[in-house]
Amino acid sequence: MGTSETTVKVFIEDNELDWEIVGEGVKRKIMAYDEKLMFVKVSFDTNGIGVLHQHYHSQITHVESGVFEVEIDGVKKILKAGDAYIIPPNLLHGCVCLEAGVLIDMFSPMREDFIK
């Protein structure tokens, strides 16, 4: 990048970003994005629910901490810290948090519906 101008913030400091409440026991923090890619942290309290939904974006999620029952296209699996999953476009998916934790979501293209 050198000295060229950019509108994308290239260094992101977690403590400078605010959490957004998105459901009971669920909050998210949009860490970084451009038009092609988005990185989002989602924090869940125990029993927090990521409601079943679908979108045209590809998604990869890393379980940073906690334990989650993840459902993708009708199949459920228990995943814990260190695990990951991928959701191809338009598949119905969601999760239930069994032990409080954080999911790291990556979307391509970025989720324009997350930006206000």
C-alpha cells in the first residue's frame, strides 16, 4: 500500500470497536471489511441463539471459544473451540450456544445488510 491513499482501515484495534446487540445473549462486532470480504466477531452467552437464516454470501466460521450446536442444511453438529465450518451460499443455517463463546465469521462478499 505504501503511500497511496486508501479508504480501508488496515489496522484494527479491538478495543476501539463497539459491540452491537443482535439478539438475546448475542452481540456482534464488525471488525473489518471491504466490498469483497468481511470479518465479524459474534459473542454468545450460554443458550444464545443464532436463528436459522440463509443468505447469498459464502461464509466460513471459526469457533474461537465456547461450544455450539451448529445446524447447516438440516444437519446438526456440536463444535468447540478450534473447530470451524463453511456455509455455501443460500443454505439454511444457525446455532445454539451450549457454553458461552465467540464465533469468528468471514463473509464473501461483505454483508452489506450489516452496515448501517
